[in-house]
Amino acid sequence: MSSAAKLAPKSDVIPGESQVEYNQHRKNFLSDLKPTSELERTLADRVIAAAWRLKRFTRMETAFFNKAVEQYLEENPGAEPEEAMADLFISKEGSKKMRLFLGYQTSTQREFDKALSEFRKARQEREKQAFEEALTARVGFASQNELEPEFDDAEPELVMAAVRAESPANLGTQAPLTPPSTPNYAGKAVRP
């Protein structure tokens, strides 16, 4: 099996689209997302497919408007292209077609947004689990629930500071642990 065949499911590329362009699209997304687990790879595939359909929608929208304007101008000699565009929104037939397009666009955008949100959530959960496992291994706790009560609702930075202060590891024999990125009050990811 060629590497191109491994890169792109054939079902995502329809006649008139370029398999090479799709492969590059997929490669770029995988490079950005960097999925590491099977769940993340599955969610990345959903993100990639939805993003491809959004690109397709943009091409279809252009073709739709061009065709509608041409048809209107043929049926109404002397009319201006702006009149043809207005007719799409005013006429019963035109507005019906527009609703179909807008519904398709909205559905595809929602699909992309949901897949990306689920991917980010899965990644955040994996990073949190990896951090907790590293913390457990580092300080010898059997589970997160065995942290002292004053740490239960503490921010990860405060927990790490307390653990470092009380741990024999603070003698410099190990690199300090840092929790996964956490959002600050402005919604931007920050590392302590």
C-alpha cells in the first residue's frame, strides 16, 4: 500500500477534488494536531474531514452563486448581477436554495467545531492523567485522593510548590514537574 493511500481515506475526496491536495490538507492538520492516542487519531480524522468539507462548501458556494447569476441574467437580459443576487434572497425558489446551503454550511461548521472541541478535551484529559501519574510516581502517592486535605481544591501550581518543598526530590536530583497548560483568566493557556 502506498503512503498516499495510507494518508487519505478515498471517501473524503469526491470527483472534481484533488487527492494530492487532500493528502497535503491531512498532513498539515496532523502536523498541527499531533495526535498521540487512538482516540486522538480518531478525533483528528473527524476534524480533518469536517475541515475538508468546509473547503468544499466554499467552492460549492462560489459555483452556486455563479450559476444562479448566469441563469438569472440569461432569463432577464439587461439585468445587473446585483439583481440576480438579490433575487436569490427574495424569490421563493432562490430563498429555498439559500436555506439549503446555509443549513449545510451550519451543519458542517458545527461538525468541525464539535470534533475540534472533543479532540482538545481528549488531549487535555490525557495530559492531566499523565501529569497525575508523573506526580504519583515522583512523590510516591498511591492516588490523587491520597493528597492531604489542604490540597484537595488547590491549584496545580500550589500543589506542586508544596510537594517540592516537602519532597526529598527537591535536592536537585530530578527536574521539577509542571502541570499541563491551564487557562488564565483571559482564556489563554499558560504554564506555571
